[in-house]
Amino acid sequence: MRGDSVAPEDRSEFRAGWPVLLGCMAGVATGASPIPYNSIGFVMPELAREFGWTFGAMSLGITIFGVLASLLAPLFGAWADRHGARRVAMVSMALFGLSFALFAFITPSIWSFYAVWVLVGLVGIGATPVTFSRIVNLWFFRSRGLALGIMLVGTSIAAVVIPPLVAWAIPTLGWRQAHLVIAGLPLLVGLPLGLLLLREPREGQLVHQPSSALVGATPGQAFRDRRFWIIFASIFLVALAYGGAHIHMPEIVKMHGFTPADAARVMQILGLSILAGRLVTGFLLDRFWAPLVCLPILSLPAIAAITLAGNAPEFALVAGAAFLLGFAAGAEADLIAYLAARYFGMANYGRIYGTLYMAFGLASALSPALYGRVRDVTGNYAPMLLAAAGLFVVGALLLLTLGRYPRLGPREAVPA
């Protein structure tokens, strides 16, 4: 099955929407999605030395943030539908930066640490793809998949920039001041660029139906639609399979007999594969039926998981398995936003996407704990990796039951 055919007007979407796309990419890069996960690993050893906190206790902070933010994603999505994604994103970006800066002032009580994570979780989810993907989906139709992939490159940029920045700031300035440096990214980069570049299409720039209103399902209609829950289940299963594999990958590599330097190389390959997965999948989504595109992309990681569960003797096999896992993770991030728009439209996109994102966030928060528990009980990751192989395949096959894209109204026009 094919999606929409490639039209010469594809380029005009990028001519009209590239400033908005750049602003969304910068927002994703400096928002609440990548910054906590790319910085906490460098800070925890400092907190352990100064306060004596255990790594397990500190890890609970990021879990609190992930679960709380996931549960609030539908609410922030609904606000974006009602009040405009730009407004919600910019307010959330400012509050996220200010709340993240409070880590510089925590006390020896770990409850102060948890309190800041609660605050970050309460305000930060609006500065994520929950809002930015709505803006991109409004500006792009024929090249929507590729545009969403480019937007999500922001998380890959963060993965390249933030670790060395934190690694420099901690020994140079101290861990407290390092938090202020990182908080400057949303406040001094993401927020100004967003205010300058982000805007939703004005009335008449997009033609959705004669009244120029956005078309699509109501939240109630979407939540009663079996396709919504198929997508929800698929996202949950794939995120559950992948999230812990990413976090524990260095240890998985070392358990195969390779050195920490080899593990670092594998993590670099993993990061590059996520970037490739986003761009390649986005390009293909614009040309073919999304479930068909994702069948091989989400199934091949099953082979990768089985390889990692065994005793792969060659570094190339381990690195190749990590590449397939990362490629699938990049594809999944594109898929959530793309399927939400194509199957349920833009009228209530924020709330619908936010609920689907909740599946991703909750599974991603649960998965590392599952991988860690399996290792504690069995001494290795093999049982969880074998289970992950099955989760990848089931998640891919579920999407094949979605059927054709529905006709939600007249074809959206390219922004003027």
C-alpha cells in the first residue's frame, strides 16, 4: 500500500515552514525530553560523594519525573489544542528552565531532590514533542513524516551537546553551577528561538474544510476507536522492549566480554542509529503506508535482541544489534506523531497525541527497572532481551490491523 504520492509542492512546504521547523527542533533539543536524561548520569556520582545518596535512590527521581510527565501529557496536549501550541510550549519552556535551575539549591535531604523532580515533571511536558509536533503537523502534510523526523533530530543534537557540556561544567564550576548552565539552554536558547520562529498557521493559510476549521476526531471518538488502542498498545510494547535496553546497553556490551571503551563506541553507534531511524522513517512515511514501513523496522530489532541475549563473540555483531535497536527507537518517535495526525486528524491532536505519548513515557520509565530487576535475579539480561524480541514483533504486527488512513476532510493545502 502506498501513502500520498510525492508532489512537486513538497518543496513549497519547506520553503514556507522551515523557520517554524527550525524553532521546533531547537525546542525539542532544549526541552524536558532530552535534558534530564542526558545530564543526570554525570551528576549522580557528585551527589553520592557529597550527600551519600545511593544510585538507586537518586534514580527514583528520574522515574518520578517520567511518570508524572507522562500522566500530564494529555492535559498539556488539550491546552495546546485550546490555547495554541506555541503559547503552551513557551510557558512550559520557561518554567522548565527555572525549575531545573533549582537543582543548584538542593539540600542534603534527598526529599529536596525529589521535590525538584516533581516540579520539573509538573511543568516540563509542554516543552516536548507533545506541543512541538502539533505545530509541525499543521505546517506540513505532504512531507509530514520527514518534517517530524527533522524536528526529532533535536534530541540527537542534545545527546551530542549536553554530555560534554555537563562533563566540562562539573569539574570547572561545580555540580551546582553546572545545573545553572544546563538550565540556560531552555531559557537562553530554546525560549528566544521559539518566540522568534514559532507560529501556527493563520486563518486561511491551511484549507481543511469549507469553514477552515481543523478536522478530525473528538477525544471521545478517538478513545472509542479500536485503532487508537491498537496504536497505544503497539507504542507501549515497543517502548517497554527498548527503553531498558538503551539504559543498560553499556553493561550488556561489557557482559559480552568487551571493554568500557567498546561500550562507549556502541553507545555512539546507538545514538547515530536513532538519528538515522528518524530521518529514514520520516522519508518513507511520506511515501508508503505507515504500518507497512514499520513492519521490518520494528521486527528486525527482535533479531538484535536475540543476538544480544546470546554470546555474540564478535564486536561487529554487538554493534550491529545496537544499531538495529536504535534505528527502531528513532522510527517509533516519528510514528507516534504521524499516526495520531493521519488517523485522528488535527482538531484535537494535542490531547490525542498526549495520551498516546503517555504510553511511550510510562513504558520507557518502567522498562529500565524491568531490565535491572531481571539482571539482579538471573545475573544477566538474556531473559528480558528474549522477552523484548517478542514485544518488538507483536508491536509491529499490531499496526498491520489499522487499515487505510481515513478521509478526515478535504486535503490540507500547503501553507502560504
